[in-house]
Amino acid sequence: LNMAVHFRRLLHPSSRVAQSVVPSRWSQTAAAVQTQPDEEPRFKKFIIYRWDPEKKEDKPHMQEYKVDLNTCGPMVLDALIKIKNEMDPTLTFRRSCREGICGSCAMNIKGSNTLACISRIDPDTSRSVKIYPLPHMYVVKDLVPDMSHFYDQYKSIEPYLKRKDETEIGQKQYLQSIADRDKLDGLYECILCACCSTSCPSYWWNPDKYLGPAVLMQAYRWMIDSRDEYQAERLKNISDPFSVFRCHTILSCTKVCPKGLNPAKAIAEIKKMLSSQ
């Protein structure tokens, strides 16, 4: 508590620290998007999917906005926030971390699934940017897809550590070798943005039966965890003809993953494990 009070005093407008350090940081941030007096505006078109379910007569349509790149941050999410704050407060989309960690701002930008917060705006003002919600999902409103089915599938694989002997849960650590821990690299980093699953034609065709790249990669992550004791049961739960084997190795999932992961490889490993049973 004393430390918190100390920092509040340091950052008070009357303190020397606040006068010397904080304003300089604010000025640096403001300077990044501040237009110079003699600088001509650079307007870029953003053509965005719009649909409001509360307006019964309103059909899905594309709406055009012009954004001055001189007064906008470098990412597509910056442009969306600027449009919402300054032009059209009805524009609806998800966002949170702005650093490619939470996966909230997943959408289809320029024909490819990605995260708006890490998608740079093309400085060429002659080219417009088209933005849609993630494809082949029900739309809640504008750029907000309904993720309920996706999360239900994720829940179905039981994405947590399972032990057969639960008498010692919470009593001691479950140790893991460095080599076993290394096997999880490239799997645990998934942020469940659904970019990969919604870019997969097999998932478009059978979303009710095929689990999709994101969920299968997380299933594989728990199958190969040396601390988990339910590998056989996990494999059995997805051994039907559709859950895994609807994957036709199109590799769209790997191509669009904003974290640079390889869901197709994880699915191939699951297929090998199922085939060897």
C-alpha cells in the first residue's frame, strides 16, 4: 500500500517526475499520429461488412469509410477504432490486447483470415481494404462472429490435465523432463482465434462433425503431454470417421495462422497415432 501511495505521488502533475518523464512519453505517442500543418491528408478506403440483426429491414451490405492515414495508427485495428470513435459508433467488432495475444480481433482482411491488431495497413492509398467477419460462421453483428460452436468443440476434447490417480492432486508438482516439455512448443501458443478453422474448406463442409484445425491441435497438445494419463481415451473419443479424418491436408490452416503455428502437422500426428492403434 505504501509503495502504491509513493508512485501516485511521483506521478502527480505537480511532481518533478510527472513533469519531466510522463509528458515526454505522451508527446511521443501523440506525435506518432499528429498531422503536420503542411502535410496533405492521405485518405484510404476501408470497405467493411455491416449487418445489424435488430434492424429487420437491414440486409448484409458493405459500407465504405475513408480514413486519413496521417492521423491513424499503422494497424487495421487502429483504423477500425478510429472509424468507431470518430465516424460511426455503431460499427461493432471485438478487440482487447492489441498485441496478437488474445485473438479477439480475428477477421477476414483482404481475403485472408488474420488478426486486425497485427495486420499492417498498406500505405498505398489507391488500394482499398475489404474487411469481413470470419467466414462460414454465424454473424452476431457486423464483424462479430458467433464462436459458441467453436468453443463447444474445444470443450469436447477436455483441454486440461487428467490423471487416473487423483489422490495427490494439489499435494506436489507433476515433474516433466526438458525433452518432454519441448514437445509442447508450437502447440500451447495457440490463442484460439479460429483463423485456421474458419479458413479450412473441410471445416466449412462438415462443421458439425469435423473438429477443425484449432481444436485438433489442442487435442494433440494434451495427448502428448507426459503428465497426462488419458492418451488412449482421448484418441478413442475422436476415432470416428469425421472428427479427424475429414482433414484433407489442404494446409490453409497453417498458411493463415497469425502465430506461425502448424495445425496441419499436429493433425497428421494424430492420424498416425490413430492408424497405429
